[in-house]
Amino acid sequence: MALPLPPGLTPSEMAFLCEMELVTVIPRQRLEGLELLGGPTQPLNPPFPAPLPLWLALLLKRQRRANIRTPPWLRPDSLAAILEFETDTAKEAFSPPPNLPPPTTTSLHVDQTTAYLPATATTLELSPPFLQNSTTSAPPDALPYHWLELSQLLLAAAPDDFEDPDSVRRLLRDLREVRMAKLRKGIEVLDAGAGIKMNGVGGMEIAESRAFIGGVVDGLRYVPSMRSMELWGGGGGGSLCGTE
Amino acid sequence: MAALRGRPAHSPGPTYLAYTPNGKKLITVGLNSALRVFQHGSTNEPTIIDVVTDGHTAVVATNDFIVVGAEDGSVTKYSLLTNSMEEILVRSSLPIRDLSLSKDGEWVAVASDELEVKVVNTRDMTRIMHLREQSRPVKHVAFDISGSMIAVSCTDGIVYMYSLSSEQPQLVKRVDGLIKTLETDAEASAKIAWHPDGRAFAAPTSTKDIQCVARSDWARQKAFTGGHRADISAVAWSPNGALFATAGVDKSLCLWETRSQRLLKTFEDIQNTILAIDWHPTDNVCSYTNSNGELFIREGFVPGEHAKHLRIALQPSPMNSDPLSEVSGNARKPLAKGDKHGGSRGGAEENYLDDLLGPDAMSEDEAGFIEDDDGAGYAEEVNNFGKRSANGIPGRPAKRFEPYSAWQPQVHEAFQPGSTPWRGDRRYLCLNLTGFVWTVSQDTHHTVTVEFHDRQEHRDFHFTDPYKYDKASLNEKGTLFSCRPSIQSQQRAILYYRPHETWTTRTEWKTQLPPGEEVISMSLSESCIVAMTSKGYVRIYSLFGLPLKVYRQKSMPAVACASFRDYVMTIGNGAIGGDGTTQMRYTIDNIRRDESCQNEDAVALPGGTQLRNVFFSDKGDPCIYDTDGVLLILLHWRTPGQAKWVPLLDTKTLDRLASGRKDETYWPVAVANNKFHCIILKGGDAYPHFPRPLLVDFDFKIPVSSMAAGAAEGDEGELAQVKALEESYVRASLQHSLVQDLVENTNATNAQKAEVPMLEREVDKALLQLLAAECREGEERGMKALEIAALMRDRSGKMLEAAGKIAARFQRDILGEKITQLAERRLVGLVDDEDM
């Protein structure tokens, strides 16, 4: 039985994946380290901040056992700077994603005595959610992959931890509209074989526009074939559409 | 009184006046087209300057010229030397409402019914600055004393503060809810009056009071209340700021004393609303003009019994609390400007000064720097200005006293670690990793709130505090408070300890110090309470209030203290160094074993820096943080004479400041988990404030080299990496020796003992990485590489074996051989430490 879902990840699945991102919390009570499937967590010891997966942080926040530190890029001034970059400097392009850290070795528990040696051939490029892009150590000038869903979740669950939640909301909406407009605009240039550069586009934005872009590209694929039909005999286009 | 009859100066209508700064002339302007210049002290008819404008609304004066604004929108400059018009400075399309002149007479600010305020240069009228932030017409403008700031009272009820120190005027602050919303032509006034000491200004409020506001933080300070039943129409500080005259639209005129905000006199004989008041710069004369074209020059304005207020030096503005004197028990009263020869004044005035600044004005008699212990009288009691009084020798020339009072050693002020001064009506008494204690002043009492970071472990509490506790110390076990003695209520200084948890009834206790003794700094540890008092005693109590020890500190006056378990660290001012500043000395004692770990050793601070905070790290090592932003830890302090201060972090070299765009300083909180915990202060703040800022932590970075890590690519980047490795080696060795000290000198736990070999490995790891970097550089660096290998601490030979592997990997065969030799020598016990 076929799954009645469109191909690719749906927005809700994206939001679910986003909950694996690490965020920094300031615990308000002690908690021993937990052995989770995603790896062990640090023991919580107020007032020392600790990185926790977002889902656990939201759970603790709802029970008022922790405060979530907003990542640096989610501050009003950083967002304003990114928005300015998007509108004035970047033109067609999107603001670049955070720099990737240097690749690490695959084995997580490296023998202590050989750790000084240069990395061996088996290296691994990390990707979200294993990048610490939403903790307080994240760069302030780049939107990470899960920026949209993460900020929505934080604004919904922990608005009191923001300096100025209303202006953050406003800036996020502006950013989202600017970037969505760019994505739509990119579709205009789509032609057979053409592409748009999607560097820096967030996961949720892709998930949202996947159906639309996919539809457009699919439609465009038929257009050249329609043209050739017309060249051959004409009038075939209508029947082609009919058979679709 | 001679001049109660008003002088009809102008045709009936709004009239304004201004004294020239030298007090020789008084200028009035009014409805008719003439300006009048009165000579001070003369009853002759005034000089009249006929002008073309009428309906004048404002006048300001320097000794040489006056600037007059009129309803036709012109701002005209007239010379007082020739009594004629010089030039029109600026012309506005709408009526002028107010003028203000900077103290140097260079700039005049013009408020008109137009939206923007123009600031015009009086010499060169082409130089104009525009203040454009306000949304409605402006009623008043007022330059502050320094001329660098201008207060604009707008008709939207907001006071806009502009800074003129830069090329472009900058809006510094909108002070909302202070003044009333008024029409530009209303009789009532919203004019800001800067206090002559420049630290505060007064503004008429909608509640018909006059509110003082501090310039530093825009917090409301004292207020002059209850004098007027209608809106205020004019205010003026006396030239020395000790008195304050206000007038209301209900034809009232009041005279206030600044220090106590007491109403000295209400004048009953006012016929018309007073629109402008000005004090004569030197004499006991105050003049005012009213809405009926009349001028009153009131000689003997201040009644006889209060006239001495006019003769004293510049008085401080009425602040809720003086931040400086509030933190430190032995702060000296800041020397008032213009009182350099205070000692040479007449005896009566000197006495008056003393009782004016009486016991509640931070008397420091008990905390004198020199103890007159043999009664020889070489240490005269200093008065509150920090000078010796001249009561006994009236009339002597001041010169004779200069040698005595010219130089005084600079004493480090005492502070309570973790506390902040008053800002507005609240302050932190203690701020650390356990929680924070803050107090709110409610005039008659304070309310104290204690909040914890760990809400599960401890419950926050809150109480009303009639004693006005001014110091607090908080840890996991309890909270310690202390209050100052009060002369009025005969209250002695109190120490109050409140444990957080008990298994019997709550065992909180209070103890009183002997009369006249005051707590200068105190600290609370897990096993004892330490209080340094103004008499130079160190008093140590158990947690249940049992006095354990009393001894006198060797270096006085005291500065601060800190404690950790049984270790007590006291800091005091020691001998005077070459720069006239005292050298701070610290002593560390173990209370239980009754032995001194360090005795009167120096607190290593370079010249010009002050101590910001002192505390013990979570591992129990003393740390200090200085005003240069350097965090230092004390190494080898358990052995007498071995202690040395080692820098852990220089916050000026932090990566986050490397861009040069951030202007921030750090307020130290604690050292824990091998991190420095602090609060980031932005915009030139010196102390954290409400709402409670977040704690931020930084890793240690010993200032070994100035290379910013990761600054550049390629060769530069590699060099930076080597520098970072070098730093990590020094840091690891420091941590290793700190822990080794701890393990050797105390009953260390197993975990602590296990830490030593672990840190040893850290050191060796840093060395191995350095070795690899050297090997990569080339064969010629072999000597240095061998030196690095010889520094390895590991005695099992495993690390040297790894070093050999590295050498082999980079095909440095000679180096490899040497390392193998070294390993062999070590293995057979030929320890080569001495050879090196």
C-alpha cells in the first residue's frame, strides 16, 4: 500500500527533526546526566548552562525547570543584520549558512595516545543536527538549517527568554517573506536544465516549497516535449495533456 | 526690604530676565520693543536698548552680549558694550519659546514652535546643529553645566537628552513621564534646571512637585514636594546649588534647602505669576519677572538665619544615595570644587560645614587613616572634607596650611565582594553562583529579596528590613547580613545570619558589634563568618554565632575579605608605594588549625589599577579580578612565602573583542568548573543592574602571546595554532600544580587524587602536539623538539614512546634516536632533571 504522502519530508516531519538540535539551557534545578538514545546528556547543575536537545529543553521549560538561552543569531540585532544583508547586499542569493567545522574522525572515542596524530582517511562531514548551530556558541551572523522551525518552537514555548520577542517575531516574518520571495523569483528562471542556487535555504523553506517547485519543474519538463510535438504535427499538445 | 515694589519694566505682559555671569547687569525683555539693562546695586533708571522686535519671549546673557528671542521668530544678538544690535543669529518661521546658552557662551539653543531645535554658534551664525528627534514643538531647552548635553522639554511630555560631544548631536535618552504635557505658550513651565554640580537636574512634574533626576542613569532621586498647589512656572538653583527657588502659576514663590528638600520660606506677597527667576551670582539677591511686565529685585531674598547657605561651597545635588560613599565604609567625602582653601575660612562657616555634613554624611572619624595611638596629636582629626579643620587658628593665611593638606596617600577603598552600589532605589547586596540578594529602598525601610539559581534546593525568600542592611553574603548554607550603626536611633551595627535549612527550629541569630564599630567587609564560608570592622578588628564567628576569634588586622584600613571553608583571606592597605598609592596586602589564615598560610604578602596590582573583586574559586584557590580586566589566581599559597599571582585570563584579549566593535567590560562573579563566570556590561556601565543580566562564562586563556587564535589562514594560521598549543601547555601545567598543591596539603578526596595523573597527561598531550608541530616545521627544529620531549612529565615512558613515534612519522631519525636515549635514561632511573 502506497503511503499517501508526497515525496520528501513534510513540514511537520521537518519540525520533528529540528527537535534534535542542541540548545543551551540554564537549569533551575539539578538533574543527573541522562542516557538517551541520541547520546548521554550533561548533568544539570544550576546556574551553569548546559547543551540539551531541543525536545528535552522544551519539556523542562514547560515544567519551569530551565530557561533556554536564545542562540546568538536569534537576537534582534543579529536578525536585523541578516535581514539587511538579504535585502541590500545579497540581491538574488540567500545569506550563507554557518561555516562547517573541520571534518572529524568517524570513531568518536579516539585512543588518547593517538589523538595528536593528524586525522586519518576516514573522516566525516558533520551535518545538522550534530552541528552546534543553535547553542550559545553558534555564530551570530548566519541562519542555520533549522532556523525557521527552531525559532517558531522557541517563540511559542519560551517567549519570556527572549530580550524582545515581538521584534524577533517581526524580523523573522520579514526574513521569511524576503526569502520566500527570492525562492519564488528563482522559479521564473527555471527552464529545462536550468537551476537555482539554493545555498543557505533552510530545511523548512525547502519542505514548504517542495510541492510548488516540484510541480513547476514537472510542468516545465512537458513544455519542450509539447513544442516538439507541435513541430512534428501540431495539435498533439492537447491530447498529450489529456493523457497526463 | 527695599525693593518689594515692582519696577515696571515693560508694558504689562510676559516678561523675562537674565543676569550676566559677573552679576553686574540684569537684562529684562517684555512685550514692548525695548530691552532694559539694570546695573546691579544701582537704583538709577536702567539703560534702554530700542529694538525693532516686540513680544520678546526669552533672553540669555554673557558678560559681553545678550541673545533675545521674539515672537516674530527672530533670535537677535545685542552687544552689552555698545548697547546695540549686532546680528540676527537665526530666524524661525514660528515664535521663539526659549533660549539656552552654553556656559562658555559659544552656543545658544533655540526652541521655537517649529519641530526642531537649533543650536547656533554665537560667533559664527553659519554653524548650526539641529536636534530633530522630537515629534512635537519644544517648550524649553537647557544646556547642562559642561555644555556637552542639552535637555529639551517637548510638548509631548518627554524630555529629550542630546549629547553634543560629537559632531552630530546624538539623542541619549528620552525621559518619559517626568514633565507634564503643556502647550508651548502656557504659563506653566517644564524647564529642566541643571543642578550646579552637574550630576542631576530638576524638573517640574505634573504632580506640582519638582523631581530631581540623576544624569548618570536617569533614575529619579529626591523630590521637592508639597510646596505648590498649582503648576510650576519657574525654578532656579542658587549659584552654589544649596538653595532652590520655585514659583507656581498660583502666584506662589517658595525657597527650598537642597540638602534636606525642606521648604525654608513661602513668599506671600506675590501679585502676579512669576515667569522667570534668576539668582544673583554672588549676592543674596534674587530677581524675578512676572506676567504683568514687572521686575522685582529682592535683596535679602534668603532670610537671615539661612543666609549662610549662600556662602558655602558648591553643594552636591540631592541624590538618593551617593554611589561612592555607599559601597565603601571608609570613602572620603569628595572634595567640593572651589573649596580648596576650606581651612582658611572663618570659624563659623567651618563649623557650619561640619554640622551641615554632619554624622549622617558618611563620617569617617572612626576610620581615620592614621591612628593617633600615642596621643601626640600628629594625626589631627580630619573633617568631612578630608582636611584638617582650622578651628583653633582663625584668620591664618591659607598658605600655611597647604603643606599639611596638599598631599594625602591614596587609600584603596573598601568594598564588599559581589555587591553593587545603589542605582535608582535598588542594589545588589550579593551576586554569586548560589543566587543573589537584592534590596529595594522604601525610604523608611528596605525590602530584601534572596533568590537562588537552584530553585529546587532552596526556596526564595523576601522580608521587610527595618535595619537597612547594606551588606550581604550568600552561600549554600545560609545568608549573612549586616547593617550600619545609626546615630539617631542609637542602633549598633548588627550581624544577622539566617541559615537556609535546619532540622530544629530556625536557628537564625543576630549579634551586635560594640558601639561605634562598623562592618567594612564580611564573608561567609561553609564553616565560619568573618567580619572586618572599622576599628581594624577581624571578628570570626561560627555559623551558630559563637565568637571564635578576634584579632586586629596588620594592614589597615581594611579593603575586603573572602573565605573558603576554614581559610580566611583578609586584604588591607599596606605601606605606601612610590606613586603615592598604598600597596594592598593580604593574609591567608587557617582558622581551625590556627596557622597563617601567607602573611602580609602583596596583592600584585600594577600602578593605577584597583581591585575589583576577590573570591575563592570552587576548588578553593584565591582569585582576584582587577580594573584592567585581568583575572589572577594565587598559586602555591598553602606554603608560606611561596605564593605567586598567576594570570588566568585577560579579558581585554578575548576573541569577542578582537573586532574592536564591541565596547564591553566584565563584572566578575566566580571561577568554577575551570571557567570564569561573569556578567557582560555594555555601554560603559560599571556594575550590573536590573533586570538581572545573564551569567556568561569564558574559558581561561593565559596571556602568553598576543596572537589571536584562528586569525588568519596559511602560515599565520599555523603560527596561531602553535601559539594556542603553547598557551594550553602553560595552562595545563598551572592546573596541574594547583591540584597537586591541593592534594599534597589537604585531606584530598579520591576524585581529587585521581585528577593529578589526568592533568599530568593533559600537560604531556599539549607537549606532544607541540612536538608534532615542531617536527612538521623541519629538521632544523630538532633541538627545540628534543627540549619539548624532555619536558614530559610521564615517568612510565609511554609518552616518550609516543614522542618517538611522532618523530618517526615525520622521518626525523636523529631526533627519534635522541628521544629513545632519553627514554632509556629515564627508564633506568638516570633522572635528567638536574642536568637540564
